[in-house]
Amino acid sequence: MVNQDIDVIVIGAGIAGLSTAARAAEQGMRVLLVEKMSAIGGSSAMSGGWFAFTGTEEQKAAGVEDSIELFRSDLRKVGAYRNNPALVEAYMENQFETYEWLRAKGVSFGEVEISSGQSAPRGHSTRIREVLQLLHDDFSAHGGETLFDAPVTALHRDAEGRVTGITISDGRQFTAVLGVVIASGGFSRSRELLSVFAPEQLAAIPYGGPGNTGDGLRMAWKLGAGMADMSAISGTYGSHPETTDEQQELLTSYYMGGIIVNVDGRRFVDESLDYKTLGSAVLTQPEALAFQIFDAPVRALSHRGIALKDMDTLEDFGHLPSAPTLEELADTVGIPAGQLVDTIEKYNDAVRGAGADEVGRTNLCNGVGDLRPIETGPFYAYPAKTLMTTTYGGITFTPEGRVTDVDGDIIDGLFAVGEVTGGFHGAAYMTGSSLGKGAVFGRIVAETLVRSYVGAVNG
Ligand SMILES: Cc1cc2nc3c(=O)[nH]c(=O)nc-3n(C[C@H](O)[C@H](O)[C@H](O)COP(=O)(O)OP(=O)(O)OC[C@H]3O[C@@H](n4cnc5c(N)ncnc54)[C@H](O)[C@@H]3O)c2cc1C
């Protein structure tokens, strides 16, 4: 079947595809959203729900001092200045409008927290499944149509090379008047693509949306799309080795005052670094395993239901061993007790100013927060591995969301948004900037399509 009445086809119903589709539909475009699985969500639905925004009501209410300049410089810094400045700028210019647009759709933002790569609290928490449902409901209310269980298998091009449509796995074909948007997420579930682009990450625990096998990346690659940031792909530290997809656990107690030791009881990395860098560091350690060690005051900072900080739920899972003394803790988890005690003593000495820290750590997270000694029992050891949550590298694109080929030329009719794209993050990722990227660039792509729609009508 070849239709003539679709303006835009969007491939994938995570935050990126839903933001694109909802914005395009509310602007009057006829949009077909095509999802591989039987429900919306992808990795977005499994995520912590943190969005990186600045200048918000929530930051003001919490008395947070932040600015576009600081946000920009943090993004550039965490990306080791390898991110494309034009893409970072597009995020800066559109992030506040996106935040307001989400609020207008009924999204409520909760706590504002500091996290990986941020030097001011900029992570805005959400109940992410609700956010996705709100966007999908809004899309449908504006006449948008969704096909589920419909993996896209190919993109079509016309004689001039313009992308005009798609084929799905049952053979059905659809054409789009204005363009096709790839929003199919990353390839955290593809051992094949990981072994090509990030083989060292194969030791990480596979995670992310079950449909995230890099289909969109491959289809764009086949048409000559460029790639960016592929060498920077890293899993996130850390998650219990026996975690399941349903448990969705991830803990960053090291930003709250904990440290990280390997199975020998030794520290090996500055724990204030972003958790992607930590993810790669842990993969180089024996058994690719490391323990987050902390004491009672850090345990008291747990917040049930808040991703990255929820030690209560980890304890319910039986994943958070504790003991009254460090020696007993070491015995419980199988770390040499003498070494662990020695490591903690050295750390506490450095915190109190008696000597340099052995891994050069000076703060809790990304240059911010005072370190505190680990001294008040009970003590805790969270065994954790690197979790391959997200791949982040991918198809090159312009600040308007158009896909570019290996020479940097635009592939006409083809757009990309979300985790399938590369170039925005650079070397590493700031918490909240991936959901943020999906929503911000989703709206941008829709606006680009609206402009071409108006152009087509007027022209
Ligand atoms: C545990 C975890 C915690 C995270 N926490 C955060 C956080 O707090 N903040 C943050 O910013 N980021 C976070 N991330 C990263 C972030 O969630 C993702 O990068 C982001 O949600 C990706 O959005 P997306 O829309 O691009 O892709 P996805 O949400 O993965 O959506 C892609 C969709 O495309 C579909 N699809 C794939 N192939 C096809 C095909 N051939 N045809 C049709 N459909 C297809 C998939 O089934 C999927 O539904 C986290 C990730 C994980 C896994």
C-alpha cells in the first residue's frame, strides 16, 4: 500500500519521536508514528526521568544559581570540547521553550538535583512514563496515527536521492510528503554494533529499550550518513550485577559522599567524574566490578523512588549489604579487610587535609560539594557494574535536525533526533541532557518540517 496523505513519518516512540510527533501534529501536519514494539517508551521509559534545563521555576524555588553560560560551559567541558558547538547552541536557544512546552502539556517537574557533569543543580526529575503518555495522548488528540509492532526495515529514496518513505517488516510501504524522521534510539541492545564501535563495552550489563538494536543508525548509514562520537560510547556506573530490566536500579552514592573501590579494596578513579567516565574505568578493573562504599550519613540521604538516590529500594532487593564495622563489611562482600580499612583511612586523612587524595579527588561531583569522612557505622557496600544504558554516538545532523552524509552534505528528506544522533554530547554525557536532547531537538525538527510545509504550500 502506498499512501499519499502523510506529511511526516516518525520512526520510534521514545521521548525524541514523541516530542517530534506531538509538535508536528499540533502544528497541523499529518504525522504517522511507527513503533517497533507493542507500546511507546523505548529506553526513555526505563530512564531516571531527569531533564537538564536552566532558568526554570523549580530552580528559582530551590534558590539555585545557574545560567545559560554555566550550562553551556558544563556541556562543553563534560564533552571534552569534542561536542559540536552549533548543536550545543541549538539546545541552549531552545531548552527553556521546550521546558515550558512540556509544562503546557501537563508535565510536572519535581526535585532539582545536581548530578553527573553539572556544576549547578540542573537535573529536573519527572515521572517519565507519565511524560511519554501525555505526549502520546496529545499527539493522538491532534489527529496523529501510531502503528505498533511495526519495525521499519528500509528507507526509500527517489531518483534525486531524496528520502521519501519507509518499508516496515510486513512489507507495507508508506510515503511522506515532507520527510522521514529517525528517532529509533541507540544500539545498547546490539552486540553486533557494540562489537564494531565499542567492543570494550561488551563486558557491561546490556540494558536500554528492548527494541534498541540500532536499526535507524544502520538505515541511515546505508544511505551514507556521517557518524559522530562513536569512540566516546560508554556505559554508566553502576548497577548491581544481578539487576533485572524490571528493577531498573542505578546508584550514584559517590556523588553523595561515598567512594568506589575494586575487588582488591583499592580506589582507582576520581569518583567526582561523570558516571560515563566512571563506567569505562570500572570496565578496566578485575571482574569489571567495583563497590560503592559509604557510611550511615550518606545512607540517610536516600530518597525512595528517586532514581540514582534510592538506597531503600536497593536494600529491599537484597542488593545493599551492610555491617557495623568496615572489617565486617569487607568480609561480607569478599574484599580484603586490611586493604579496605587502609583505603578508607587514607581517604579520611585526605578529607581532613592531612595529605593529598590518592586519586586526586577534591569534591563530591564535578567540582562541587565538600567531601566528608567515611566514619559512622553502619557501613555499606553496593557491588556494581557498568550498565550499557545508552550509546549516545550516532548519525550526524545539523542544528535544524537534518541528517548529513559523510561529506557533511544534507541528505534531503531525512531527519534524525534523540539517541540515534551523534555530535551533541562529545566525549561524555551530562545527566538529563539525553531526555533533554530528545525533547529539545524533537521540537526543533518539527519546526523545521513546519517551515518546509509552509514553504511547500506557498511555493
Ligand atoms: C536506566 C537508564 C536511565 C537513564 N536515565 C536518564 C536520565 O535520567 N536523563 C537522561 O537525560 N537520560 C537518561 N537515560 C538516557 C535516555 O533515557 C535515552 O538516551 C533517551 O531516552 C533516548 O530517547 P530516544 O527517544 O532517542 O530513544 P528511545 O526512548 O529508546 O526510543 C526509541 C524507540 O524507537 C523504537 N525503534 C527502534 N528501532 C525501530 C524500528 N526499526 N522501527 C520502529 N521503531 C523502532 C524503539 O522500540 C523505541 O521505542 C537513561 C537511560 C537508561 C537506560
